[in-house]
Amino acid sequence: MKFLFIILLSVFSLGLLWQLGREHLPAAFKSRVNAGLAAFFHAPGGLMNPVPAGSFALANVKSALPAGVRLVRRSPTQQRTFIERIRALEAAPFEPVDNGRDLQPGVIYAANASRFSESFMVQDLTTYAVGWRDPNNIEATVDFYAPRVEVGGPYFEYLEAINAEEFFSDGSKEDLRAIGAEYPKIRPYQGANTLGKTEDRGLTAVVDLRTVRGKSNWEQEIVARLMRRCHRNRLRRAVALLSAAATNTGKTWDTTAGKDPDQDVISELVTAATASGVGANRIAYGHTAWAKRSLSHRAQETAGGFASASMTPDQLAGLLGVDRVLVSKERYQSSASAKTEIVGDKVHMFYALDGATTEDGSNIKTFVAPYEGGGFFRVYVQQISANLVAVTVSYEEKQAITSTLGVRQFTIT
């Protein structure tokens, strides 16, 4: 009790001294003290730096803000959730790891970096890999989802598109110049520069030479198999990243009267445009989702339903007002006896650009670092033993969500 009385008396004495001496203190010192006291008694959760006029603050700032401060209304909690999902996906490998020993013929491994020694690089197989195209063009599907952006090396910077500043407007007088005055000035737009690094990726196939004895072009067959698997993994990663960043909505597209799958997508595109200011320019349907869309339209006894049911993806793109529509039919072997669609019953709506840069507002990109002499793939062949040879396809890339704004997903039932 005595201790509490001493504390209260000290606080009272300091307050009295402050009132007596404030007229003789420098103005700058008084301003700092007042700001500190205001932050201590009014900021949520304790002390907080005062927010200067003309700057931007996240929406979780609950204290009174000075004039000129704008709120960027994005939920930090929601953003952290998106980032946690994305990080978990990036850390999960699809293949068993090549540990450099006990490798079994017929098994494909996530390549060990030691396989990428220049002494093992084979130029003619590398040329073959660079020019190779999958018969089903799975590579084009990957580039649809996550277009490539070439960077100068493994380390690079890219801009995260947090684009609220692009859409600010203070009304009709913001850009009005008074007689004898200068034009109004605004602060240069700010962005979130992020340091990125391309990842060394690759797959290794171990070949028993006895199984290919007398067979011509067996190296090219192995490289083609590895390339298909690389692109399939790249597509699965891109789809998973986009799904993790998307706002998901469940939709039922069946033969019930009154269903209109295309109207559902059009309405969602309007919502996406409001969220990002740009909207989605690409829509990807899984094979199952596309089939359910067509069957739902066919069941409607309306002229619009009949016309929409037979539309091609290009025709649908014109109706929806987007650049491209794609139907993904790719599968992967999910177990010893089953295959699974990579996209399946999902519809993804997002913004992406061919020929993108590190600074545009795309939702998703693939940053690639070409090897010396050009090309994004290299092939290495290493003799493991007298009978075993390791063939490795390697590449460097970093798939990244550069903006979560406006990414939408339907899950179709």
C-alpha cells in the first residue's frame, strides 16, 4: 500500500513539473512527448509508432488516425493463412529423394544436386530436352496457369501486387490547381519488393544397362519420360498454389431446372474485379467441372442453355469477356491402381500474362533462370556402377503467388 502511494505521488509530481515547465521546453520535444503519451494510452495492445500523414496503414489499426491517413482494408490474418498454405505446398516434394545410394532401377527420384556436375552434362540430350514437346502439350497447360518470367540469375527481386494505391481517388478537387499554386503532389506509389531465389529442381532415372542393351535412342526415351513427369509436377504445384491463394465457393451444377453455370462464373468475375481492380483474364476448368457445366446447360429447356452447352473454350472466353479459357484433362498416378485429375472438379479464375515481367500485377508467375547458352533444361548422365547409369533432367524455377487479390475458385458438385 505504501509502495503504491509512492508511485501515485511520483506520477502526480511528474505531471505537475511537466505542466510548470512545458512553456519553456522546445516545441519539437513537446511534440514527441505528447505523441508518445497518446500512443501509450490510446493504441491497442500497448505502444505503437504514430502514423504520419499521407502514409498507409493496415485495417487492424484501431486507434484514431490523423487526417490524411488511408486504410488498406485487407485482413492480415487472412493473408497469413494464404502464405502458410503456400509455404507448406512449396516444401512438399512429389518424388522420393535421391540420397546418392541404394537407388533402384525403374524408380524416378527427386534429383540430388551432385548430379548437376558439368562433367556429367550431355549436350545433345540437352538440345533434345530443350526442343522436346509432350504429345498432349502439358507444358502449355503449365504456362497457362503460371506463365514464365525470365530472370537474370538465381537471385532476383519481384514486386508483390498490393495495388490499393492504383485506385485511390479523393474526389473532384484532388487534381485542381489554384491560381499561382503548384499542381497537387501525391506520394510515389509504394510496392512490396520481395527477394526471390530460383530452386534447383530435377528428376533422376536409374537405368540398368542390361535392360537397354541393343536398343537405340534409349537415352531420348528416358529424357522424354522425365520431361513429362517434370511438367506434370510443375502443373500440380501451380494448381495447388493457386487453390491455396483462392477464395473458394462451392457450386452445384446439375440437371435441375434454372441452373446457369456461365452466369455463376460471370457473377464471380465481377466480384474478382472489385477485389483486385483488374479482374480475372483466365479461367481454367477441370475435366469434371467442364463436363458438369455442359450437362447442366443441356438439361435446361432454354435457348441460352442449348447455345452454351455446345460452346468451345474459345467461344466461352468471348461470352465471359476473358482472354482465354482452358479445359485441363491432365491426370497423375495417385496410387498403384488409380489415376487422379490434377484440376478435376475445380474452376480457377485468375489474372496472368504471357510475357509477364517481375513487376506486373499477375496473380501467379514462374520465375525461370536460363542456363548459360540458353534453354531452361539440362540433361546429365552419370555412370553409377558397371551396370547402372543415372540420367537426370534439371531446371531452375520458382513458382510464386505474387498477388492473392481477385483469385477465385469454384468447387463443383
